[in-house]
Amino acid sequence: MTEHLPVLQVVVPLLAAPVAALIRWKRGAWLLTLLTTWAVLAMAIGLLREVLDHGTVSYALGGWSAPFGIEYRVDLVSAYVLLVVAAIGAVVTPYARASVEREVDPGRVPLFYSAFLLCLTGLLGITVTGDVFNLFVFLEISSLAAYGLIAMGPDRRALHAAYKYLIMGSIGATFIVIGIGMMYVMTGSLNMVDLAERLPEISSRTESVAFAFLTVGISLKLALFPLHLWLPDAYTYAPSTATIFLASTATKVAVYMLVRFFFTIFGLTFSFETMTLHWVLTPLAILGVLSASLTAIYQQNIKRLLAYSSVAQIGYMILGISLATLTGLTAGLLHLFNHALMKAVLFMAMGAVMHQVGAVRIEAMRGLGRKMPWTMAAFVAGGLSIIGVPLTVGFISKWYLVLGAVEQGMWLVAFLVLLGSLLALVYIWKVVETAYFKEYIGDLSIREAPLSLLVPMWVLVLANVYFGVDASLTAGVANRAAEILLGLAP
Amino acid sequence: MRILGLYNYWVFIFLMMVGFYILISRRNLVKKILGLNIFQTSVFIFYISMGKIVGGTPPILLEGQEEVLYSNPLPHVLILTAIVVGVATTAVGLAIVVRIKEAYGSIEGDEITAMDNETPF
């Protein structure tokens, strides 16, 4: 049983998805999704423990051994991202029932869960697979499901947002296939480990072109500034559950892909010495942090504000990765986990406001701190984490990031990271001020959100504080994962 | 001669640029999807070209003919998968366009953006 975990991780949600669509019974589809996501989480924890105890797990799909067959390969980096995706999936599903019922057309609710499971399948598949073409297929499974999820939003603008995402996402995916095709032409292999061995023997321009196509394609998928234009609309108009899930997993998995291609397949020397990638990534990451944070300050819709904040946070992750040092890469990977926690809390709070009030514009927040104390308190906790206040996870990742920059003597970068935090303080304060220091003028019948929304939200708030106080688990795993990627450890 | 000999790769680049240009320049949502289709089709040609050898036969083992020059079937099989993905993308895209037409009464990107900006959210 345990040896089949890598493939079960993907097969279970893949099989549950059509069943959820066929059930046509809202509560049943939800229950099935709940069971599936919890099973997936249990498997992800099992895999992480297996990898921590016995090292990399390799699984030959259908018994065809690598590099001829498709290999599922779970090393510490995969297991870590897998845990992030599975954990967010498992926490979002209990939250989904009430929120989806409020925001999604009743006839489409089972289809929503079906698309949700497919999206989960795709994201999990990307993290476990050791085959680059298989990775592309999973990428498209998750993306197509995501377009469907976004299009189910309550506002008609969700459709336009989904359409724009579909166009941009498909361009990105097509660039990735071109890159993969070029790698296959050069090496005759699609297996990641095999590619990593064969690519250094080749020094042709095709390798640089493949690298460029992959970089642009993946950057589109992870919404790296200035390729982030699809993201704000998509996150604003999607149903709250979809926003929470996509904001905390989809872009993270794209960051994982980037790391896999740059470090595992092309290798540190080629990516950062031959192609001097840091000269592209570092400026874009910093520009992304500053411009997206500034834009966030002027937003009137809080979901859109948080979406721009996501673009800024992706900038931090890419900044860490572009340092290409142990501390920098640890910071990037750590922020991947931490940002999933904090952004999920913030979007969950906004989902609860949407559920009770029906709007998430700044005017709707007036005095809401007194009407919905638990929800707004969770928002404040998530906000503190985004700013990077000590005792929250945000502080831990900022600490490593600043440390990584200072280690390299990049004082300006370290300063700009702190400036980014200051800008985050401004946009979070804007909401907090409206919610706590303005008179409540809305409907008097508005009450606190139901427990099914509050419990998952507060579970994540506690996780934000727990991993902010005791970061030994997350930072330890992220550090070891970074060592593997840099080739310092097997 | 070398440049002419690679003509299928020139076709690949040409189609890719045509598709990409349509994607960027057109505002009509259906035309954009057509552009995306041409863009994706160019990649199919790229994959099919790279597996083909001059004079290569299909990779079928015949009795008494062990030394046959055959084309690499793997890129061709891979691209079957990519074609399915392309079809699915087109289907999802067109389904969204149908719903946009129902909701907005238009499929012109500019008009829809203008309508989006009218209503604050």
C-alpha cells in the first residue's frame, strides 16, 4: 500500500472528480470532496514522513522503469509542496459548503466540486511527477479546471476574467510545451533526472532557447510581474472558495515548477552562470513587490487588494529563489508555505464577509469589526502576517529573505524588502481602520459568520502563529529541500 | 540549401507568429480563440517534424526486416496528447464565450471591458 502512495495521491481525486459531477446532489458531492481531500492530506503526510525517513521515493508507473516509462519521483521538495497543496485543500473543503452554496448557481454546485477536485489532481500531479511531458498534462488539467472554477463566480465579470486567464494561461502552457519539445530534441529524454544528466553534455543554442521558452511560460503561470495581468481579475471575481484555493496553491505550484526546471533540470551553473538568470528575476521580483503593493493601496475592492498583494508576495518568493544561495532559496521555499497560510486566512475572511454582507468593497467594511468580530480578528491576524510582524509566519520568511540578501551584500535589496513590508502595512491598515474605527451604518441584522466558515479560518490563524513561533519544522524542511536543489545534499 | 531544407521549421515559426499576432491584435473573443488554435497547431507541426526522418517508415517490426529506418513515434504520440489538450482548451474557451454572449450580449472585447468598467464592484 505505502509503495503506491505517489500514484494514489493523483488517482484518488482524479476518480472522485467525475463521481462528484455525476452525483448531482449538492451535499453528496461536498461529502465526497471532503473525504477525498482528507485522504489526500493523509497520503501527503505519509509521503513526507517516508521521504524524511528513507529519502527520495521513486515509482515506476505501470511497471515501466525510468527513463522509458513515466516515473513519479517524490523528493523532499515535492513532498513539501505536496503537503502545502493537500493541507490547503483539506482546510478549504469544510469552508466550501456554506460559501459555495451562497455564491454558486445551485445547479452548478456538484460541477464546482468536480472542477475543484480536478484542479487539485492537476496540482498534486505536477508536484509528484518526474516526467516533464506528464508535468505539462497535469498543468493543463489544473488550468482548465481553474478556468471553470473562476467562470462560476457570482458576477458576470467572472466570465470575462476566466476568458482572459484562459488566453494568457494557454499561451504560457504552449510556451512550456515548446521548451519541453526542444529539450527532447536535444537529449531524447523526458525524464527529469535523465535530462539533468544529459543536458550538461550539450552546449547548443537550442538549450538557451528552450530555457527562455520555459522561463517565460512558467512566469506567465506564476504571475511574475509584468506577466501578472490575468491574476487580479481572476481572483476578484471567482467564487471565494476558488479564490482561496487558487491563491494559496496554484501560483505556489508554478513556483515549484520554476525551481524544478532551473535547479534540478538545467542546474545551478547553467541557469545562473551561463544564462545569468538573476539579472532577469531579481529586478522583476523587486519591481513586482513595489508596484503591486502600491497598486494594492489604491484598490476599493478588498479581494482585488489581496490579489495585488499576492502578486507582491510572489515577488518575494522569486527574489529568494533568484539569490540562488542556500539562505535565499530557503527563504523562497519557506515563503511558499507561509504565504499559502496567510493568504488563505485573508481570503477566507473576505469569503465570510461576502457570505454575510454580500459585498467586499471597502464601504462594506465600515464598522464591521463590531458586527463580525471573529472574522475581522482573523483578517487582522492574516494582515499582521503579510506585513511580517514577529510571532507570525510572515516574519520568519522576511527574516530569511533579508538575511539572504545581506549575506550577498545586497543592502539595497534588503532595504526594498522592508519597504515592501511598509507598503503592506498601509494597505492592511486601510481595511483595519475602516472595520474598527468607523461607525457601523449597514443592515442591523448582519451577524457573525457561521461556524463552518470560522473554524477553518481560525485553524489557519493558529497555524500562522504556531509556525511563526516554532519554525523548526517548516524552516528545517525548507532548508533541507534547498540543499537538495543546490546539490549540497543527495 | 540548409535553410530551405528546414522548411517545416519555418512553417512552424510562421504559424506561431500568425497565431500570436491574432491573439494580441484582435479584440473579438472568438477570433482570439482561433488565433490560439493556430498558435497551438504550430507546436504540433514542430513536434511532428522533429520525429520524422527522411525516408523513415512507421515503426512496425516486419519479419525478415530488422534493419528498417523508422521515424521516432514518441513525439507523434506526445502530440496526440497535446492535440487533446488543445481541443479541450478550445471547448472551454468557446463555452465561456457563449456564456459571455448571454451575460453581456456582445463578444467584442472592447465593449465588454467598457461594460465592466461601468459597474463598480
